[in-house]
Amino acid sequence: MNTKTNLDTIVYWDSLGKNSYLYGTSLDFDFKTKIVNYKNVLAHTGIIIKSWSSLTNYQSERIIPQLPILIPGKEYTIKLNADITPKNTVYVKVSFYDIYNDLIQYDFIKNGEGKFVFPEKTFKYKMELFNAGAHEMVFRNIRLSDSSLVNDFDDRLFLRNEDKEHRYINILFMDKSINSIVNDNSVYLQNIKNLVVVNGPESRNCYISTDIGEKIKVIREEHRDKDVNFLSYSSIGNVASLYYSTKILAKVYLFDNFQNREEYEELIKVNNLYNANIGKSINELNAKNKLYFYGQELEDKVDYKFVNDLFDNSYRIESLVQEVNRTCRM
């Protein structure tokens, strides 16, 4: 059994002004690109411009955890994707706390990129944008990943939880375009057999690329004796699943993305998928907050119908896994 695991996630400036320094600050959000324009000419050195946490109290904060679960003792890389004026005047501060909320240690990531080792006995951690003299910033995202991660699809797309007797290959499109505590190490993913996780780079190309397409073909050829399922839980993954299902005979399990139809139309446009014959499937996604199988709503799954975007994506993945395991017996 292949036991390789990867963490490669993108953290955005979410929740509008929550956990942000707003005094004298001008913030401009582009909701399509998720880019934030920050300006504060009066801000002094040492203020925290924006913060994220791996553990939140929803009742008081009205936000869910924005950072993924990390493994103690493992090394991670942080890369700040932003244009800063003056240059290199925003640091990423990572602070680690024990179960009593006492600070264990903190690290500063300067010059836009650096590494840290996740301390033992850490119960929660925070990531903050520390002002070291910045007046303006175009913030795109922060990439948090395993330091050992190789940016190669051959290294990412591999069969895990292998079961030669199980007659399905399950290909799951992870979505790094939204903050999520779900990653390749998720306990939910351990419950699905013959799983291939597609965890590609930050992009709106819906994984429609030659590299990924060729790798999926290889996986299909290597396991010709098995049927294929495509799984997804967001608009980008849904479009990718539907696209590849036109290339490979497969079942499709997906969650609607809790957004409007324009999001799908935009993805079809930017990927030039007008002739990909997925329009009919997209039409079946008009209703929101539903789990679909073969593009059809699962009417008997009442508990899925009340899910909204306040829930973490782990709930969606858990629901997908349950449905795949229920309908795809050996």
C-alpha cells in the first residue's frame, strides 16, 4: 500500500474584514479572483494586518477554522503571494499554542518564503500578516505545503488505500481555491478504497491540463479491470469531474458549490469548454446544497439538503465517501 501523503493548500483573505486591522485601512475585495488590495499609510510597524486560526469558536466569531491540520514534528513551507510596498515589509508570523492556550513558540517568515517545524504538543496555531513598515499590498494568497512536496503531478496522483478486490477507482478533485481544513491526510479519505487525489496547483483551469489529463489516462489504463468514479465538492472540481467523464466512462459524485450558476458559466468560458458536452450536466446543478449522483439529486438524503457554506468542506467529503461506499459495493 502506498502511504505517501501531501499537504498543499492555499489560504485566502476570507471573511471580509474579520480578523483584519481596519483602523485607517482601505480594503478592496475582488470576489472572483479573491485578490485583496490593502492600503494604510498611517499603519505603524508591529500591527497585525490579518490573521487566520486553525481553531475557532463559531458562536462568538462566526467563522470556521481557516487553516489545515498539521502533523507535529513535520516541516512545512510558507510562501506569501503578494505585491508589497515597500518591498518585503510584511512578514508571516506563525504562532503555536498548547491545549491551555499558552504560547509554545512563534516563527517569522520573512522575504516572502520560509519553513517551520510544527511543534509537539501544539493544540492550535495562528498565521498572521505582521506589518514591518508596509503601506500598500496586493494580497493574493498564502501557500502552505509540505516542505518535501515535489511539484510534479506524477508524485501527486498515485493510488492509495489500495484494495485489489475492490472494483472501483475513485478519483477525487481537491479544491485549493477555498480555505479548507481538509487535506490529503484527512481521516475521511482513509475510508475510501483505491483513491486517487488530484491536488493540483492554484488555478482556475479546473485541472483541465495536459499533465493531469495524461496522468488520468495512465491510471485508467493501469486499472482497466476496474470502473471509475469522479468525486468533487466545489465548482472547480465539479466542472473537472464532468469534463473527464466525457473522456472516460465513469460515475460522477459531486456536491453543488453553494454559488450561483454564473460561477459555472465563468469556468466553462475560461477553460473554453463550450464543446465539451457538459452543458446539460451543468443545467442539472440549478438547485443548491444538494449531493448529486450521475447529475441527479439524491432525494432520500434529507440531511444533505441543509448544508451551507458555514460548514467545513470535510462534511462534504465525508458525505461523498459515505455515498460512494453505499452505492459501490465490491
